[in-house]
Amino acid sequence: MKNIILFTAVLLYANSCFSQQLINRKNRLTSSVTEKYHTVIETDKEVKQGEYQAFYNKTILVANGRFDNNTKTGIWSFYNRRGEIIERFNYNTNTLLAEAAEDSTSSIRYTFDDHFKTTDYVTKPIKIGGRYYGYVPYLKLFKIPADMSNIRHEEFQAILELLISPGGRLADYKIHLKSATYERVININPDLLTDEAKQFMPATLNKQPITARIFIYCYITDFDDIDMD
């Protein structure tokens, strides 16, 4: 009887170890961004576990951190396309640890629906994930309309317009396609994004949350997707 119990325990342990085996994964998010991570195979899904990295053009790190059972955990670092760190966030405490200053060369602009005086203290909305990697889920949703498939890419600009509520949630998402002689607005369903992707730290006016809009100036790549500087 003891031998049967011991054999059963060993078998269960072996099965547990097998089910928790980490498998390396590599996935292309856009034509420019690739992610590398470990996954655990469960009965009906794959669960991200352990170290995670994302790279621009396969070599430049744009995000790194760790997953615990498919949930971001601990301190993550996010970088721009030059590999310079621009944000650090602690997912355990839900705390923004650092964000690099944004200069006039940024491809991102902000407007506010509230009117304010020059003496007011205003902060912009912040995307956790940094000003590049954080917007990759938004870039992924772009598709050139079928009737525009033969356009000259260099003649067009894609401008993402995001409406962010005082609660820090994406309320509306549009893409403006513009050339010197043409403009078209494409409405994107926000529900195509995950809850995490739709979450922001809201803009504030004198420390009170307010509505804001984010405009991200992008270009159309040779692969028919969009990217931002």
C-alpha cells in the first residue's frame, strides 16, 4: 500500500513538473517590434511566466520585466526606439517610479477639453508602458482600407487621436489619414484593446482629473502598418 501511495505521489509530482515546463516564445507584434518571453502550457491556454523582453528592429530593447501567471509583476522598464530608458513602473504597488521628460521633438501632442489659466498646474495623461511600447497595441489595430491599398506611403501621415476620460480610460479612438490633398477618419472600436491597454494615468488640472486628447503622429511603413518616431 505504501509503495502504491509513493508511486502515485511521484507520478503527480512528475506531471506537475511537466505541466510547469517553461517554453521560449517569440512573437512579432508589428513589423518593427518583436517580443520574447517564457510560457507555461496549461490545458486550454498558454500563460506567460518569468522574464519578458520586447525589441525594436530585433536588437533595441524597448521593454523588459517579469510575468507571474500572465500578470506583469515587479518593476518594468520601458525605452524609446534608441534604447534610452523613458519610464519605470512598479506593477506590485501600481506606482510610476520615473518618466523621462518629453521634448519638442516628440511625435506625441496633448490637448485638454478644459480651459485653464497660465497659473494653473496641468499634467498630461501618461501611458504605462512608455511613449513607444505602451502604444504598440494601438499601432497593431491599423489596417489600410481596401480602396487605399495602392497609395504612395510616403505621401500620407497617420495621426492617432485618443480621447482619455478623467478616470484614465480610453473613451474614443480615431485614426486620421492625411496627405496634401486628402483626409480620411477611421473610427476604431476601443473594445478591440485589452483593459490594460485602455488604461492611462489621467491628465490633471490643479491635481483634479480632467479629459484630455492624445495625438500621435505616425507614418505608414512598407509593410502597410504604422509606426511612430
